[in-house]
Amino acid sequence: MKTRSLAITAVLLALGYVLHAVMPPLFLGMRPDMMLTMLFLTIIMFPALSNVIVAALATGVITAITTTFPGGQIANLVDKPISALVFLALFLLISRIKLNALTAAILTLVGTMVSGSIFLGTALLVAGLPGTFSALFLTVVLPTAAINCVVMFVIYPVANSVRKRTAPQNSKAVAAQNTAKKA
């Protein structure tokens, strides 16, 4: 894992934490998981397996520490790594075709629904749910998926533009360009 990708991953996850902390609760005190959007953006920007695993584990720990959901600590630690690997697999399939803001948003929508299902299923097994699975899925997971989808649609073009502008230049290509300019 490169220092640059690690640093950008840390910044994105910190931003995700801030968004997660300021989001108001939707239903029974449960908040949308905005950390997922930043985790998914990290995966899109740095799809190396090592980066995905580190980001997923960090996201799982951060959300486990900050959760107010009964049994949410264990559910977050189970949910984030599995969801990240599923998202990575979907991303690798889709990126072969074409990746743009719309496909990134749709992937985020699907990834959030997968994450919510795993989270609720794990919480059900660990501590039970404060409502039915379907009620919580409809009132928390689907609105969160919609919010994450819109957020990704807005931030993906910005992140992609920044990534392209700050990408390390190939030293041979830069040297050739400098030589051509001098001649």
C-alpha cells in the first residue's frame, strides 16, 4: 500500500466520520451510514485489495465505536469487510465497461443495500432488532442507500478530477516532455 493512497484513504474516512457524526437520525435513533460513501469512494479511487481491506477494517472499527444500534458493534465489524469486498467485485466488473458518476452512484446504492442487509442480519443474530427486518430495511437502509447514492453522484466527479490532477506523473514521460520543450 502506497503512502499516498493510505493518506487519501485516511482523509476520506475522516470526512466520512464527520458526515456520519452530523447526520440526524432517521428512525428510532438510527443514523444513515455516511461512512459507507467514503469507503466506496476509497475503493473506486484505490481498488487494490490491500487498500480495500485496510479501509474496510478502519471503517468497521470507527462505525463500531460510534454506533448507537443494539448489537451494532459486532454487526459493523462483520458488515464493513464483507460489503467492501462485494463492492470491490462489483466495481471491477463495472469498471471494465465504463465508470462515471451515474455508475458510481448506482454501485453505491447497491453496496449500501448489501451493507444494510448484512448489518441487520448480523444484529438480528447477535442482539435482536428493535423492529422487524423489513421495517428497518424500508425505514433506514433504503433512505440511507438513496442519500449515499446522491452524495456519491455529487462527489465522484470532484474526487475523480482531483485524482487525475494529483496522479504521480510517469518520470520517463515527464523527462521526454521536458526534453521536447527544450528542443
